[in-house]
Amino acid sequence: MSGNFVFAQIEVSGVVTDSTKATIPFANVMLNLRGTKTIVAYTATNAEGYYLLKTDKTGEFDLQFSALSYKTSSIPITLETNQNKTVDAILAYEPMALDEIVIIAERDILKRPDTTIFKASAFTRGNEQVVEDLLKNIPGLTVEEDGTIKVGNREVEKVMVDGDDFFEKGYKLLTKNLNADAIETVEVYERYSNNRLLKGIEESERVALNLTLKEGQKQQWFGNMSAGYGVVPENTYSVRTNLMSFGKKAKYYLLGNLNNIGIDATGDLNHLIRPSAQNEPGSIGSTESAISLLKLNTSSPQIQNRRFNFNNTELASINAIFTLSDKIKLKTLGLLNWDEIKFFRNSFRQFQLENQNFINTEDFEMQKKEFTGFGKIDFTYDISKTKILEYIGKFNRTDNTTNTNLLFNSIPIVERLNEQNDLIDHTLSYSNKLDDTKVFLTTARVINEKTPQYYRNSQFLFAELFPEAQEADNVQQTSQNKMFYTGTEVHFLNRYKNGNLLEVKAGQTYRNDRLVTAFSFLDMETALFPTGYSNNISYEALNLYSKINYLYKYKNINFITHLGVHQLFNKLNTQEQSRKQSPFYLNPTVGFDWKINGKNRITSQYKITTTNSNIEQIYPNFVLTSFRNFTSGTNDFNQLNTTSLLVNYTFGNWGDKFSANTTFQYTKDRDFFSTRSQITPDFSVSEIIKLSGREIISANTTIDRYIKPISSNIKLNLGITNSTFKNIVNDLPRDINNTYGRYGLELRSGFLGALNFHLGTTWITTKTTSNTISFNATRNTSFLDIIININNQLNFSIQNGRYFFKELGSNKNDYYFSDFTLKYTPKNKKMNFMLSGQNLLNTKTFRDVFISDITNTITSYKLRERIILLSVDFRF
């Protein structure tokens, strides 16, 4: 029915709320002709959920209310001249997938080309403390147990703050410490380019996150301090502080963390010190590092690190970004990290070989002191809009001292390992955008790194290996590895008007490793250095290369070709001789990327790869690599040849209500490094050898589905990997077959009300066979997390986990854990109080099962006892 036109203004007003009586800001309010979609008038609610709509029409209408994550509501009304109306609306919660969003006013999720913006306040559940907790709630984002962040199935490159990057791949330092309530929006950048001049030219599949801060916190110092002390047990504590200022000319971020409750405040610092940037334009040397051959056996259980991490962590980091002028920006990063770690385990290791069976037992206690000092300078000079000069300098010093008490087959052993890492790394790059479609890059890099180790052991287990020894004890080994690397590369990219892309690279890399090791033991108070157990070598590898990539676009298919040409000059110097080698090889790749439509995509790649052996595989004499294991390299030059095929099918996008991703990969190593080992109860001696014919086949599927009737997201993970390879043990050649399966299911709710949950289960099966021997292992991990918003000020969450190991038998084959958090936020919101508990069931030990082609190992780990912590967080 149509409306009549009059000149008097009629006002319709009211408040829009949800089922909990909370107001809904920025909801759409439309006045439509009754029974039609013809819009007569339009407005939106303000920040308090109030709206005022004016019209000069009378008659019968539908007043329609809509907002993201709510069901649209329509209320019939009749408007008469000079008669104002008050109409309140209550909207029911209904989460929406990203591809369903079409909203005019400010929204919780905003889609733009290559960018998705999430309003942080719409994804808080009340129990978030740091950014990592907030990101777990955002659809399409996954935060793994170690803090790795993925968008769909791709790990993010970096996490920025207001467009500036502090930590590169070491972003966990930010996400594990920055308070969640400082964040206004989370922005997801797809097809991200680290170099602004490459945007729109390079073919990028990278993703990055940008955190925008709340207004009013950008021109002043602000931050927080969280302090907690143990109610049970005493002398446990956790202190975390952030201090920030984000001005136009200078940005500062200072953070600190002190805790002895098992919290990992940094993630893997190697991601900060040595961020990987393989295949990125202008990046060289990102995978180069010096080796450390001796490692103490501290294998960890497959549970959260904080459950067995007896730590005493002290972390301080000072970071700044200075805009010195419109063209010059300087970034500085400084980090100091101290930690004292204790670790406890008992293991029962059953060796089953074709010609020998035996059992080894270990009762292991470790105390480790760690110190890391890291500094970085990043100087960027925007010479012009089309030219950039950048210098990055890094310095790292790590000192670790490890002491262990080991009872090996009832033999007491005391170990001590002192090790260091000294790193100096310089990178200089120049970018020149020749025109809108062409970019020229030049990069040079120099790395110096040293990793000295000094090891001593109170027992001598090698009487059978060294029969000349009479009263030997006090095993020692020193090792020095110095690595020098330099590389230069030029890179040209040309994006043609038809979309085709040509990339040409040329460069050289040079690496020189100097390895000096000396194994000795005391025999009747005389130090003996047995022949064949010391190394003094240098290994040089010069690689002259060129690479050509061409991407050809035909309709909605990209055809990809790649050819790498390598001329190597290898040189191995030992005390006995000097040898040289000059291999030449090609690395070709072909593939396609077929975007069938907006939902379906198939990619495939076939490549042949040749790699050069490194110092870790080539050293000639034996090195002690643990308290009972010796290993030696091939004492020869080697290149390994591999062919691989990858096929990937994707349905939907990472933010859709339904998406699926399936990957199949086949790899055949025509040459691979294996071992020839002599294994006895007291020791093992292994030589690296080159064999042929290793194969790996894997298939993985991830399915993600949003289910409207239960307002929840379900995720299915399926994966299987089969590998076949060979080795030699006690003079017997062996054919190994290993099958690994992983099957997981998760369900996460998205209710607007007081209750939310996240539950899941994962089964992992492993089977290893070798000639006449077979090992099996089956484990299950299940969890149930519940979040309850009691009211606007009080939040409760509990996390429950169960671990099951079939091979442990009926005698204690499952373990249960529960943690909780009770958070109270006063009305002024300047502080909150929290009572938290870890390991409420006080599970004191944890056993798991590990199998290999020669062993079946059951290990028992000591866990941290129950912790109840009372904390206060103050924001300023």
C-alpha cells in the first residue's frame, strides 16, 4: 500500500537492543513501503543504540532493523499526520559469514579489496588478557599452541601496530604481551608486500596483521601493569608490563615480563633473530646459521609448555620507531632475556633390532641458565616516491650453561655444557620502481656467527669402543664453529599490462665454515685424544646463480615456470688434504594456479631440486652429539636430487561460512642422507651415508563450516603421511616404512549471550615397520573450554583437557587437566582483578609414548603442581 505525501514532518524514534538488553550501536533502520523493499527513509542508531528517523509521508510501512551478527527484524507501523511514534526493537543474535555482509553504516567486519577489518570489541568474550587471546576469537584466524598465527592455512608475515612493524616474524613477543583492551581494530592484509614498491607488481600470497589502537592512546604515554602472586603455592609470581607512546614523530613500545609459573613470554626467539623470508624479493641469506652439534636430550612432552616448564624468566624489551623526516625512518629494537629452567624426566627405552634387543633407563634432571641480548637497527631512506634505501643491522649474544644429573642404567652421570652464540648481521638493499610495472632490487648481506661449545661428562661409557683405556673417566669435548656468509643479488620484476609477470634474478653467495672439535677423556689422570674423534676443517661453498620466473595469465589460469641455474665451487680443507669440486645443476619448476570461480581454486606444482651438502653433513671424523652418541659426516662432497609434486584444491575463502582445503604432495628423494649405525646398550656410533630411493606421500584436508542453527563453527582436520626410507644398523640393511595419521574435530560457539564454548578432539596414530619389527602408537587429545560472562563486570572461564595413550595399557593411560580464570572489572575499567588456577587436579606426572624405527620409548615427565594466582591489572 502506498504512502501519501504531506508537508509535515513525522518523527519515529526508539532504542535498539539485543536479548540481554545491551544496546546495539550503528544498527541500520529503514522505513519501507509495506510489503516491498522500496526505502522511504533511512537512518542508523548512534553509539548508545538510539535512532531518530524523519519522514513527510503517511500510510502503512514496515520499519526494518538490521545489524551485523543479528537477525533482521521488521515491525509494521502506520504513520499519520502530526503523530510521532516511539518504536523500540530487540534483535536476536545471528552470526554472519564474511561473504554475507552488506551493511551501510559502521560495522563489526568490513571487507575491502585485500583487507578485512575486525572491530575488536565485537569479538571479546571477557577473558582476554593479551592480543593472542583476542585473535583466537576472530573468525578465520587460528592461534596455535606455540603462538603461531595463521589466516586460513597461511602463517602471517608480521603483526604491525598502527602500520609499523616492530618484530617481523618474532611477532609473538608482541601478541603474548600487549594488552588486548588497547586494540580498536584488527586488520588482515592479503596479498601483502613487505616492500611498498612491489605492491601490485609481485605475485604475493603473504598475509599480515595490523593492530590499530584506540583513539586517545596515540599521542600520550599509556600502558598497563599486571602483577600476580601465588596463593598456592607461595613464592610464585607473574608480572607483565607494557608502556607505549604512539606519536606522529616517534613511537615507543617498552615491555617487561617476570614470571616463574611456566609462561613463555617470547615464543621461539629464533623467529626474531633470524626471521625466515625465503622466496621474498630482495631477501638473501635468511636460512643461513652456524651449527651446534652437541645437544642434551631434553625431548618435551606434547602438552602445553607451561605444565612442565619450571622457569624463572626475566624479560625486558625497548623498541622505538622514529620518523626523522618525511623521507627517513629509524627503527630500533633491544631485548634482554634471562631464564633459569629446570626439567625432569624418566624414560624406559626398549631397543628392538633384528639381531639384538635391550632396554635402557634414564632418570634425568636438568638445570639451565640462559641469557640472550639482541639488538637491531632498521634505517629506511625514501629517496623518492620510487626509490628506497634500507639498512638492517643485527647483533645477538647468547650464553647458556646447562647442568644435568643423569642416572643411566643405574650409573650416575653428571654433565655440564657451556655454549655461546655471537651473531653480527648486516643487510643493505636498494629498490627502484622504474615505472608502474617494473621494479629493480639490489641486496647485499654479510653474516658473521660463532657457536662455541664446551662439554664435560663424569662417566666413561666407551670401554668397548676404546679398549686401550684402563681407568678412563671425565669425558670432555670442545667445539668451535665459525660461519662467514656474504651474498649479493639483483632482482628485476616486470608486470606486463596483460597481467603476465617476468622475474629475473642473478647473484652470488659465499659461505665459509670453520669447524674445530676435540674429544678426550682422562685415563689415569692423562688426557687422551683418540684418533678419528677430532676435526679441524674448513668448508667453502661459492654459488653463482641466476633464476628466471615467468607467470603467464590465460583467462583465469596462471601458468608458472621457473628455472634456477647454479654453478658451485666447493672446497674442503682438512689437516690431511685439500679438495675441490665444481658442480653445475639446474632446478626447474612448472605449475599452474586455476581460479575456476570466486569459490573454487586448484594449484599444482612439479619441481626438480638439487641441493648442496653443508658442513653438518660433511665433517670427516666423529663428534660426540649426546652423552652416549657419536656421529660423523660423509667426508665428501654431495649434491642431493629431489622431485616433488604438489596439488592443492581450495573451496571458499578463509572468512566464508564454508571453506575446504585439500593438499596432496608426493616427494621422491633420489638421493638422501641416512645413517650407518652400530648400536649397543652403552653407546651408539653413526656415520652419515648417502642412499637412494626415499619417498614421502601426504594428504591433508581441512573443512570449516559455520552452522547457523547452533551459531557455531565446526572444523575438521584430516591428514595422513607415509614415508619409506633405508638405513643400516649393526651391519644389516633395513627398509623402513612409517605411517602417520591425524584426525581432528573442533566446535566453537559464537553466541552473543552469557555462555560460549570451544571443544575438540584429535587422534594421532603412528606405525613404523622395519624388516621384521613393528611399532605402533595411538594417542588422543580432547579439550572443552567454557566461557561464562556472568555480567558486564564478572567473567569466568575454564579450560579442560584429556590425554590418552593406548600403548600405556590400562594402568594410568589417560591424564586430565583443568585451568580456570575468574576476572572482575570495576565500572571505571582502569583496573581488573583476576583469580586464576593452573592444573587444578594437581596432576604431578605425565607419561607419553614415542616410537622410531629402532625404539619404543615410554617417558614420564614431572609437571608443575597446582597454582592459584591472584592478580591485578592496572591501566594508565
